[in-house]
Amino acid sequence: MDLNLGLVADFLVLVQERHYGRAAVRLHLTSSALTKRIQRLEGQLGVVLVERGPAGVFAVTSAGRRFAIAAEPL
């Protein structure tokens, strides 16, 4: 599996910010671009990392929490 580390880094920022809009600003992306990047990472991993909600708020899934912990050293 070829894992895109840029997508991983974006995911970790999203986990830290806990909001798509704030994470997107920090990453100099639009919210929709960040959403697409996270979806691409989920496709690479074959798991759902976040549950999306209204107004950019989300919840990290249990798989997302495990992945964030494992990915932090990367």
C-alpha cells in the first residue's frame, strides 16, 4: 500500500483542530479540499476515520483514533 504522508499530516491537523473549517485554514486549503483529502486517505486505508456532521464539526471514529495514535510518529 502506498500511503500518502501528506494526507496523513492533514488528518492529524484535523484531529487536533476538531473542526474542518479551522483545520482547512491552518492547512491553507478550502474545507471541501480537506474533505476530499480525508476521503482519499480513508480510501487508501479502507476504513472510515471520521464521521462528518453539520457546520464542519465531526467525530473521530475508533479506527480514526487508533490511526492517529499510530501515525503521530510519522
